[in-house]
Amino acid sequence: MYRISQLAAMVGLSRTALLYYEKQKLISGKRLENGYRVYSDKDVQRVRLIQRLQAGGLTLKECKACLEAKVDRELLKNRLQVLQQEIEQKQQSLQLLAALLGEGDLKAWHGDLDKLAPDAHLDWLIKQGFSEKDALHLKWLSKDMNEHDKYMADFMNVFQTLERWGPGSEYDTAKALSLVPIMPRNILEIGCGKGLATQVLADNSDAQITAIDTEPSALESLSERFAEQGRQNRLNTVIASMTNLPFEKESFDLIWAEGSAYIMGMEKALTNWRPLLEQNGYLMVSDMVWKTESPSEVSEQFWSQEYPDIQQVKTRLAQMQKAGYQVIDNFALSQSGWMNYYGPLAKRVDMLASEMAHTSAWKDINNEVNICTQYGHEFGYHLFILKKSE
């Protein structure tokens, strides 16, 4: 016979646990005349059997049922299914924690989080030590916080010699400006890049132009070009994020945003930029849209990762009207504007293949070039000329 303290030491359980077992009639202790509670070898073996059953994931209640009657196979099947689900969840947790420590791929996790909670995702990245510029680049380009620095270095290596960093043409920019019903006096260009559109705006208007971007080298190049032309007094460059523009309300009669609104989301851009326009001011914004209502699986899969919010033109028009704009005109970017970007980019990618084909950035850019040249008839940039409604 064993006292409860002895039994507890033998089976590795607490006195409280054994008293609970007894209350549930899993073991049967006897009280001696001196008041001590004692247990038999039968009780020891029953506890050890219960421990083995619990190791299979059974609850104490289920263990009791197995002790008192024939094993319920359906119960065991259900428990097995629950355990398999728990193991899968634990495995996902393990992989995520390892990835967060730099021992795995975070792309899928970042992608899912950006779909579920894009603003919270951005704020979290900034709290992890990324600047807003790098956080936005991470969301749209590298998509893995552990590989971001190397990815961006490789990415910039591909783009550093290219004149254009996105689809467009002088013809399309001039056409869009010609559809603005006023002669602008004060233009805000959001996401100017190297300033190819800025040049067209300056050539076709007498407006004062404020050009913003997060890339200092691009703004320096733009400022130097305007200085060479003797137009430096017409240009004001500002390093700023489009999500937090440092301007007073109603400061501009025209806002110009070619291929940049997607960074913060079209609906958010429409809402956040509207107060900066004068009463009856205008916004020219371009966006990637579907050209067909039944895109191929290849295109859908690509844009579900690269720009999940891609929409039909009619959807964007409805959103623009809801956001407080009157649609003045809209048109698709020309094929030449599309190939002005993807033609030189394809040549640059081919040229760098021997030294960069193993890098993630090169692979992503090469894939984009292939998709956007083979399936470009299914999607493309669309330009919208909008008026701020009263």
C-alpha cells in the first residue's frame, strides 16, 4: 500500500491531481484508522494507464470512458482529427516564428497581412525599424523583411540606368493635361520619380510645380535638369510620403499622380488628397485596371500578389464619384507608353541575367516583364481626369 505522497512521487503528479482522480472515481483510496489515505498497486497501474491514454490527446473524461468500457473508435477518430489540426496550427506557428527570426520565407505572411490589415501592417513595419519609405517598398517590392536590404540593392541595380521607372509617355501626359479644363497655376505632382511627366507639365503650362518623391537622387536629378533649363524658379522639390503630405488645405488647383496612387490605395488616395485641392480644383490620377471582364488565370494570379485591388474601369469611376469627384474624362495609356517602360526594362533584365538571375529581385522583375508583355492586352494603366465636387 502507498500513501498519497508516495503515489504522487511514483507517477509524477501532485497530491491535488490525485485527489481529483479519486473524486472522478478513477482510483480508489482507502483511509486508515490513523487518517492516512493509502492506495494499492492497482491504483498505481490505473494512473499509469491514464497517463498513456492522455499522451494520445484524450481528455480525462475520455480516459475514464476507455477504462470502463470497450474503446470507442469513433471517439478516437475525432480526437485524431483534432490533434492533426492542432499539429498543423503549431507547425504554422513554428514556421512563422522561425521566419521572423530570419530562418524562413516571410513573403506569404506579409502578403496575407497586407490584404487583411494593410494600415496596421505598415504601422507594424515602421515599429520594426523601417522608415516609411522602406516599409512601403517592402509591402510592394521585397515583401520579406529579412531580405529587404539585399532585395532593394538588387532592385535598384536593375533600374539605376533606366530612364523610366514606370509605364508612360510624353504623349499621354500631354493628352491628359489638355483634358484639364483650366490652365493650372499651382500643380502638385505626387510620386514624380525622375521627372519625365514634370517636364511635360512645365513645357505645357506656366504653373508653379511642387514635385514630391521619397527618392532623393531622383529629385536631385530633376532639380539639376530644371536649373540647366533656367526653370528652377518654377520647381519646388520635396522629399515626402504621399501618405502624409506637408501642405495646407486648398493649396493646389491641380494634383498630378501618374502610377503612384496604388502605393497607398486608390480609395485612400482619393480621400486624402481631395482637401489639398482648391474649390473646383482638378486631379489627374492613373491606375492599373482590367481591360477585360474575364482575365486569364495567369493574369489574375499575378495581380492578386502584385496589386490585389486592381479593378475594372467602371468600378474606379464609381469610387471616384463616391469620393467627391466629377469625372471629366478618362482614357487608356497608349501601347507606346506601355512599351516605353517594358521594352527597355526587358533589355536591361536580359543584360543582367548572367550576374543576377539567382537573385529574388531579378526573378520578380523578369516575371513581371514576361507577364506584362504577353498578357498586356488584359490589363494596363488608365488615366482619369477628375474635378473636385462642391
